[in-house]
Amino acid sequence: MEQISIDDLKKVEIRIGEIKSAEKIEGSDKLLKLRVNFGSEERQVLSGIAKYFPEPETLVGKKCPFITNLSPREMMGLESQAMILAVGGDGELPFALLETKGEPGSRAH
């Protein structure tokens, strides 16, 4: 595993987002399209978590940490403007979102 410096870590902006909507993306078995409230703004987030959430609407209302300063990325003709943080799902651990009670837009430390 490559090590990074504390200065590198400080560059990563992690903010709490509240999922306002979640839906499957036509033509994709992996991606969900999330609309996420970050307090001062809403963003579209695409995430490869569809197999863990066969009913995407169960994600609505959940507050989770997101990396918010990644460059936007296009997938399936749509733009993703952040990345949700989660654990597991690699065959050894069950998949889990990192839910929190933090306010949308607040910074994780």
C-alpha cells in the first residue's frame, strides 16, 4: 500500500451529504444516480452500489460522508460531482454505508 503524507490527506474534502433522491440508471447494472444535499448546494453523484440497493429509494434521507473535491467524472453520459464513502462489498466484508447524524455540508475530520 502506498503511503501518503498528512499534507496529501488534508487536500481531501469530506463533507456530509443527505441523499434526496436515488434511482437506477437505464442501461447500467452497477450505477445509481443520487441527488445529494450538501447544505449550500445539491449535486448529482453516480455510484456503483446498485447491486447492494435493489430498491434505491431506501437510500433517501440517509446522511453519509462524500468526497466533494474530486474532479467531475462522466459515466453513462452523466456527470458525477462527488464520491460516496462506504466499506466492504469486496467479498470478505458485507457492504455498508457510513451513516452519520451530521448536518449536510458539515466537514468530516
